[in-house]
Amino acid sequence: MPTSSRKLFTFEFLALNGIIVVAFCNIAVFYSFFHYLGNIGITPAWRGILVGLEPMTAFVLRLFVIPLIGAKDTSRLILVSLVMVIAASWAYPFAVTIPSLLVLRIFHGAAFVLLTSAVIALIVTFIPKEKSGQGFGIISVATMIPYAVVPPITETLLPHVANEATIYAGFSIFAFLAICLLAIMRRRIGKTLADMDADMMRRPALSEIRKNLGNRAVLMLLFLSLLTYLAHATVFYFMKDLSLQNHLGDVGLFFSISMVTMISVRALGGPAFDKIDKTSTLLAGFVFLTVCLILFSRVSGGLSFYCLAGLYGFSMGVILPQINALIFTFSAPGLRGLNTNLGLFAMDMGYFITPALGGAMVGLSRGYATPFDAGAGLALVSLFLVMSLKRMGPPNDHNYL
């Protein structure tokens, strides 16, 4: 079935977005994991290692996993990874020693990377090429909703349970629901995939992966993904300390404003993403991001700080869906799942290396402005890369080779 003849909002597309929400709920619930580890007697040094072990596992494992996944393999892999998520969730109340937590965090990271890689490899087959901007806007909303909803739900439940581990285990109910959803749509997915080009269903061959590494547009976009996630992680990890150092204001309100703006832009602006030139939109997004990163450490706080939160949310709301949509557009059909998953690898890398790099900058400069200035430099580099991408023109068969 030609991609262009299908609608975007099919049952399969919406159901797979539901599974994405489940996957990220299982990560968002660990927002207070460092605090929980302290409550069960884990020393601060080990707490940092245990918190970082899950994303580190995802970072290391994803690069090896994604070339091995084809769309036809994904239903089974999603089922297996959901069972792994359930097992990991149930294990937290019983894992109270450092060795058991080390094993559990690695296992949990493996479950997350298998689940997200398989879902992404499958969901891209249900996105029509001419609606890629809207499609990736919806996917990005699905990844963000848990971070907005899960922490307040958890805080409401905490007084009524033994500790956070009980909630970690309880969230496995969503993985059970995802398995039920998968069972309902499995036959429909099989029928849809059977009508698609066989090249889109199989795992990419090694020769195709080598050719893919020669696709300048895709490589530039993946590098843009990395630069964007480095900037995003800088704000995520260091904004609280910057706001305290410079007396900027309530960092919780900052993140609420930026998150609401980000979700609104992606949810409401989806159709526009496909009507406006994507590279021009991306260029504007990086201009706004650069302005934000330059001004974060230079504003006096108050209203200007919260206005920057809105502008930052708007820029990130535009940039990431458009990068993913362009990766999709510039990729050969059989490599769209692979390249989209490489975008997730860039996310893993950004969140893995930013704390170390930013921490080193803070240590050397004795101030939290330095990581943000470095992020502004990366955003400027991104601007020049987008200009180069714009000069390459629209994708065609030549771009795939």
C-alpha cells in the first residue's frame, strides 16, 4: 500500500502512540529516584551511579539494537519488552542493595531501549510522507505527556503507599494495558504490513547501512539532533542552579510554562508543520533557541525569565518534530525506522554526556552561566548547518544514496 494513500490518524498510529506514552511513563515515574535511594540507605556516590545507569544502558545498547530491527520483527519485540518492563517494575520493592539495584537498572534500561526502538521502527511505517511533520509532532507529544502528568500523580499517591518503589511497581498496570492493546491490534498491524513494500518490512542490509552513512542530509540532521539534545539537557540539568545563583525566579513555574508551550505547539501546530517549508521553520526555531540560551544567564529574573520560558518552549516545540520529519523525508523508505531510532540514540547521548561536560564547565568557571553560553554556541553551529541543508534543496532519489 503506498504510504501517501493512507491517513495519519489510523487506529494503529494512535495505539502505537499509546504504547509510547506507556514507555515514557515508566521513565518519568523515576523523577524522584535519587531521593528514594537516599531513603533506603544508599550513599550519595552510589545514588548518582544508579540513577545514571539506566540511561547509560540505553545509550550503549541502542546503537547495537537498531540495525537488527525490521518492521516485521517489531510486534514480538514490543511484547517481549513490555513483559521485561513489568518484571523490572515489580522488582523495585525487592531490590534494596547496591548489587541488586545495579542489575535491575541495567535490565530496566535494556527493556526501555528495546521497547522504544521497536515501537519507533513500527510507527514510522504508518506515517504518510506528506504528513511527516504532523506525525512526528504527535509522537513528540506522546513522549512529553508523561513528564507533565506522572510527577503530580505520584506525589498525590505517595502519602498512601509505603514508598516510591510501590508506585514503581504499580505503574506496571500500564504495561499490562499496552499488552492488551497490542493483542487487539496485532492482526490489523499484520494485515497492513502485508500490503506494504517488502523493502520496508525487512531489516536493513549492511550494504544499505553503509550507503546510509553517506547520506549527507541525514548525517547533518542526526548531528543537529545531538546538538539540540545537548542544549535541551543543559536546561534540564542546570536551570535550577542557574536560577538560584542569579535569583531568576521559580524554576518549577519556568518548566511548567516551557512544557505547556512545547506541547501546545506540537499538538496544535502539527498540520502547519507540513504546509510550511520545514528547513525555514527549523531555521527560525534555532534563531529563537540561540536567543534564549544567550539571555538565560543575562536576564534579571521575574517576567523576563518566564517570557524566555515560553520562547524556549516554542523553539523546542518546533525544532525536534521538524528534525525528525526531515530525517524521515530524506531517508530511503526501508531506512526510516533505523534513522529515526538513530535520532533517539542522539537523545541518549545528549542526556548521558551533558551532566559530565556541564559539570566540568561549572567547576572550571565557578558559575552556571558557562554551560548555557556553550549551548548558545552549539545553537549557532546548528543555524549554519540548517542553512547548508536548505541549500541542498528538497529530497529526491539522489539524496538516498
